[in-house]
Amino acid sequence: MLRVFLFLATNIGIMAMISIIFKLLGLDGVLDKNGVDLNLNALLVMSAVIGMSGSIFSLFISKWMAKRSMGVELIEQPSTEDEYWLYQTVEKLAQKAGIDMPEVGYFHNDSPNAFATGWNKNNALVAVSTGLLQTMTADEVEAVLAHEICHVSNGDMVTLALVQGVVNTFVVFFSRIIGHVVDRVILKNESGHGIGYFVASMAAQMVLGVLASIITMWFSRWREYHADAGAAKLSSPESMIAALRSLQGNKPEALPEDMAALGIAGFQGLFSTHPPLEDRIQALVEGRHL
């Protein structure tokens, strides 16, 4: 919770700084002279409420959604040798990482994958696919589990949700400003919100949303390197490298869109949630992020 409070405090500080900058630049006066009757401070607060509330709500229901969307079967009372091993391995890694024991489960999918989620590092879920258990050695599976435990202990789910909330805030904020300027200055609408406001706001929100996604996905890729490095410490660099090479050979399917950032691997590119596997392997070989 401390991470959430610190992050929110930082964002409130950013909003306050932006408000001060607007005052110093006289932006309110410029807008008034052009007939744009817009309260920037009120708009900034409204944008923060819209932008942050959705991300925080998604974070709080993330574990419940993951269970439902992936069909996760929780291991509450291990009944097979594999379940005992999986449960005990997660328990051992959680103790090493200094977090409470997360819920442990698996989902039926032939593709090797795993994910961790939850709003709190002491109230998380770690799940693996049956394909992962079937295609990897015990050391490789342990390294993957260590990677997911590091996401939990690093608070990555919380931070990613808050980063998304911040960029959402500014997407809403600037798209509404653009809509008002188009409506009042270009189309000369003097009262209410005309069609120009709604069309321009929607168009601006789409364009700014794409740019915001680039920022969010960059952060998601960055955290993967650090989770790999943490996993190398909890298990071993050799096991983590072997696990990533196994993923290269088995080409895991990406998780559903709302789960993509949580998995051990995903599609690559500017809008990808994960770096290329070869880059992650090279980072471990070179000892980067360790």
C-alpha cells in the first residue's frame, strides 16, 4: 500500500506543478481571449478521476478476472506429486523474496506460459500452463516461477496499473483541451459543446491513446528485464537462461489482451509487453540489470 500512496502523492504533485506552470504561462488567459471558457484545474482533476479510477478498479479485480478468463484451477490441497512440487516451489521462492505465500494454480493450455497478478504483493496469484509443466525441466519451471514471484515482490502489477492511470489522465486532459479549442476557436461555436468538440476530442483521444500505449508498453518491457534478473538470483542465471531458450523453441502463444502484460512471454514490437527473448537472454548473459 505504501507504493500506492507514494505514487499517488507523486502524481498529485505532478498535477499541482502542471497547474502552476499553466498559471505562469498565462494559458488560462490565452484560452479566455480566444473564447475557450475552460477551467484547466477542474479539467485536470476530472481527467485524473477518469484516468486513475479505471486502472485502479482493474487492478483490484485483476486476480478474480485472471481466474475466470484463464480457467485457473487453484491448488489448495495438493493431491498429486506435481501439485506438491509446484506448491512447495512457489512457497520456497516466496519466502526467499520476502512476500506472503500467493495463491498457486494452473490452467489448461498446451502453450508454455505463466503469469502473476494481484493488487497486493501479499495477496497475489501465480499460475502456470500445463504446457509449461510438460515442456520444461524442473529447473526451468522453477526459474519461470521465480520470474513471476519477482513481478509480485517488485510490485509490478501495482506500478503498471498506476502508470496506465497516469497516461490515461493526460490522454483525457489534452484530448478535451483540443476538443474545446477546435469547437471554440476554429468552428466558432459560442455556447455548449458542438459536434466539433466531440469529434475532435474522440480523434485526439485515439491518437494520444496510441502514444500513451507506447509509454506503457515500454515500461512493461523494462520490468521484464528486472524480473529476469531477480529470477536469476532466486534460482540461477543458468536456469533462467535455459527457460527463456526453451520458450524460444516452443514459441508460446500470447495470453488474451487483458492478460498479455502478465505472462512470461508475448509478441514483440513497439506495442509489445515483452522484449524479444534473445534480448532478455543476452541481458542475463552480460549480467545487465543484476
